Amino acid sequence: MHEVSIMRSTLDVAEDQARRSGATHIHSLRMRIGLLSGVVADALRFAFEALRQNTLAASALLEIEEVRPACWCMDCQAEFEVNDYIYECPRCRRPSADLRRGREIALVSLEIS
């Protein structure tokens, strides 16, 4: 379960940023997780619950925004959401290899005091 190492790194970054800002508490963390990232949101939440003890985020909330995959069509010059593993533009029906979103794993924001 690589979600544990991802959450450990996320909490390390969050605590470092909070301390640099002079904060003593992290109230919430917001993450953006792409549906093609290989990260299971429920497993990430479980890891958060297990790892947050004895950190600045001990009583924090975790928000996870799941990002649907999207590709770019060179012919139509438009982004389109991917509904399955066939990255085909819904307008012109041409395949795309230009995945623009859906693989991200990011700590987007912190609420600290």
C-alpha cells in the first residue's frame, strides 16, 4: 500500500510548511488526486488517520478532490474528459496521447494556525 508512504511525505511537507509559517496546528489538508494516479482515496484516508497522531495535524481534516482524466485533441484544439481507457476525442473521434490531467498527486492547500 503506497498510500502510506504518500501520506507520510504529505504530512512531512505540511508540517514543514506550517512550521515555516510559525503555525502550531494544521486544521485541514486539501489534496488533489488523479483517478489515474494509482492512489486509492479510501486507502489514503486510512493512512492519514493512522499517521496524523503526534503531528501538527493530529486533529485535522483531510479533503480529497478526485480529478477525472482529460486529454487534449490536437485536431479540435480542445480538452476532453476521458470516460474509459480509450482516449478518443468525442468531437472528431481521433485518438489522443496527450493526457493533461488525471495522474496528479498534490497537496493543494493547508489551513493552519
